[in-house]
Amino acid sequence: MLRVFCLLISLLGCTLVFAQNGFQVVPLGVKGGTVDGNLSAYMLAPAGSDAYVCLDAGTVSSGIIAAVGNGAFNVNAETVLKKYIKGYLISHPHLDHISGMIINSVDDTVKQVYAMEHCINVMKAHYFNWQSWPNLANDGNAPALNKYRYQQLKEGIEMAVKESEISVRAFPLSHSKPYSSTAFLVKHGDEYVLYFGDTGPDEVERTDHMKRVWAAVAPLVKSGKLKGVFLEVSYPNAQPDRHLYGHLTPRWFMKEFEVLAGLAGKEHLRNLNVVVTHVKPVGNNEETIRKELGAANNLGLRLIFPEQGVKFELK
């Protein structure tokens, strides 16, 4: 009987080790501009894993240092940069989403850089070009030093993230025409996280990009497999639509989730983890945005306001 008991405990232990239990997030930067040491970048990995992907990379080293100081990692900052981050998913090539990766590239290890075609073309032409910065990538102006390897994502096509247990699907977004951005649907096993780069509402941008993303994830919301959504709110409601510049306000943020609710059912959005990103820290914007989101949250979303270097989980 003792041997049987030990065998059962052993099998249970294996089940616990391999059970899928969400994702862990370490924000390296959370602001939407002007704070150059705290710009959009989120390390994401399956719970219990040290194989992270970095969703955008506006700030990298300063965020890692803050995270180590807050106890998010039990190794030094160099190890986090060189070994824990397996690749970068870049939503669009604006500096507040890419400058940290560029600055740290000289001291970094070999990494994969995942992005859609337009974003990769901008990186080649304007950043890793031996004029703005040495070409640490595998393509572009010679000599290409082959440290960063571009991996071009195509709409809706799943691609494995090398050296990790996750895969990603990309969807185009509109970020104040003619600029484009990207949403990433990250998968581990049978669980998902959805990350939006900067984007304006469909109604203002005159596209259906957001609705197409919502349609793709609605079945995952219904089944409880979508563990979290990262979506930006850059301005308070007082910002006129003509001055959104491809961003959202609390009103538009909630209107977009109403679209998802129409596809997935309002009951399935209650307590859905939603990480509020890209708040522009101007004046009392942050306090106002929090209040306006809280007042409009009729869907019962679990709103998360991330802090630089403070680890949290999405389950």
C-alpha cells in the first residue's frame, strides 16, 4: 500500500508540474511616452517558466533593474536580458516601443525579432542601418552582424517562438493612417493572452481591424481560454476624436469591449483580466483615466494597472 501511495503522489506531482496555469508578466515599461525610462515593454512567459518573450521593447534595461529590485527575478539583470528574454515581439516601429531593444542590442545575446513586414522594413531602413545604429540584424545594410534575426509574421498564421513553449499569431491594426500596428495572440498549450499595440477605434480609424481581432478571440473568451488582454488607453475622454492620433480613450476602450461582448456574450467578460497600457503621464491623465474606466466598467472587467518592475499573473 505504501508503494501504491507513493506512486500516486509521484503521478500527482507530475500533473502539478505540467498543469497549465496561466501566464506571468513582468512589466519593463508601462507609460505611453515622455518617460524615457518607463516605456511600453512587457515580459511574458507561461507560469513557472524562465523563457520569456518581450511584448514591445520601449524600455528594457531600466525595467529589468527595477524588476530585480522588486524581487521579480532571483538572478541579476544581465542574466534576465541575455538568457531569460528569448525574443522580441514588436507591434510597430515607433521609438517608444522599440528604443530599449535598439539601445541594448550591442550587449545582448542572439535573439529573434518577430514583427510584420512593415515594421521589419522600418527597422532595416531607419534603425539597424549603420547610420542610426550598427546593423546587429541578419538583413539590411552590410555588414549584417546576424545577432538579431528577423522573423516576419503574417496575418493569422501561427508561428512558434524559438527557445520557448509559446507561439504567436499576428493581426494588423490601424494606428492613425497611414501608420500600422499589430495585435499578438500568444498561445501556450490551450491558454492564450492577447496583446494590442497602439491602436485607434475602428469607428475613428474607419477600419474593421479591431473587430476582426475580437472575432478571432471570441471563442476563446467563451471557453475561458483567454487569460488576459493588454489594451491601451492613452488619453482621457476629454481628448477630441480628431486628436486621438491612433489611440483610445476610456470611452472608446469600453466601446471596443462592448463589440467583444456582442460576439462572446457579456457574461463571459465578467472578471476577464484586462491590462491597461500606454497611459500618457501628462498632468492628471492617469488619475482621470482610472476614474473614467472605473465608472464605465459595466461589463465587470478586471482592470489591471501595471507598474514597472512589479510582476503579476494572468490566470
